[in-house]
Amino acid sequence: MELGCLDIFIDVSLLSSYMCQPRVGHLEQVLHIFAYLKHHKNSNMVFNPNYTTWDSEAFVQQNWTEFYKDAKEQLPPNAPKPRGHPVQINGFVDADHAGNRITRRLHTGILLYLNCAPIIWFSKAQSTIELLTFGSEFIAMRICIEMVEALQYKLRTFGIPIDGPANIFGDNKSVITNATIPTSTLKKKHNSIAYHRVREAVAAGIVQIAKVHTSDNLADLLTKPLPANLLKPLIQKILW
């Protein structure tokens, strides 16, 4: 899984929470995973160095100065002079609201690319229970922002130039609206921390966020088990 088996990442993630007291049903699901691997053992992950050209109209450009006047990216001190070609950071984020049928906790999935090469994949059950899908998606977006900021900081310490803000895609329209339009308001106090964390990153030019259809959101395969007709089109975009 850590070496690139993204097609079974969510299954292993869900089963790992029952390692202390596994039951017969868990063993049966493990056998299903091995049966799947037996028939899909030749998949390769492609690391493509080419850039992706996104539709600029998908990213809403707004003036955030009035709302977050001091927002700026944290740069590493004494970083080496950037050399070589700049890299493009692209990311997909999704959340499965109340996906855990026992605890009803949300499950977050994040997939980050450098140019067209997947380098970070994240699938984890969170410690909070959200009443609405909106809250689940905003928490997932906040986690994604923190991962992007850590990645950008690391790249700068290596002297690797970065090609503009990171491009982040999600499939929840309400989250995209609240994260990209300064005049939008949030009345849910419970989610205010994640709300401002994401908006400040947009204001600082660290990321730019756009909506993508659920069928094209690659992070969807990291949040919940998908049937074959939905899994195959997504996984074929990452594994060959």
C-alpha cells in the first residue's frame, strides 16, 4: 500500500482499525483483498514529469486584502536559491461523511501530485463526528491545506522552485464557495477554525481551489470502498 497500491488503500485503512480484535468477517474481507491482488498484480504507477494545464476560469480570483491583510506564506530561513524547473503542485481532496457505521466518524482522502506524478496519498478516519457533509468536507480541506504547506516548505528547503499556488480540487460546492469568495459567511461556529484556516491559505496565495465533479475526484477512491464500475475509471488515471 505504501509502495503505490492505491486501489486497496481504503480497504486496508478500514480493516486496520480492527487489528486488536479481528473477527471472522474481517478475515473474509482480507481474503477478498488478496483475491483482488491476485487478478491485478501487474499495475504500475506512472510518474509523469509533464505539467497539467487547468482551465483558469475554474479558479475564482478575488481580492482578499480587506479580509486577511497579513496573510502570507511561511518561508524557510536561509533557504538555498531555487534552481531548475519549477514544479506544479496539484491535489484532490474528499471526505466520506459518517462513513464509519459503528462510530459515524468521517473518513478523509487526499491525493497530492508534483506535476503529473502522485507523491502523497492519505486515507484516514478522523476523530470527529460531523452532523453535516459540509463540516466533513471543510475539515478534509483543512488537512489538505496543512499537507500542501508542509510540502511547499520542504521543497523550498531543497531549493526547488514552485510554479505558483497549489491547485486543489474538491467536489463539494458549498466548501468551494466559502473558501474562494471573501464575502461568503459561515454561521457554523464549530467549523470556524477549519473555515478560516483554508481561507487564509487562499488569501496568502498558497493554494487556489476549484470544484471538480465527483466522478473526476481522484480522492474519492481513498474515502470509501467503491464498486468496480466506479473504482476502475478512477484508478486507471493513476495505475496502469
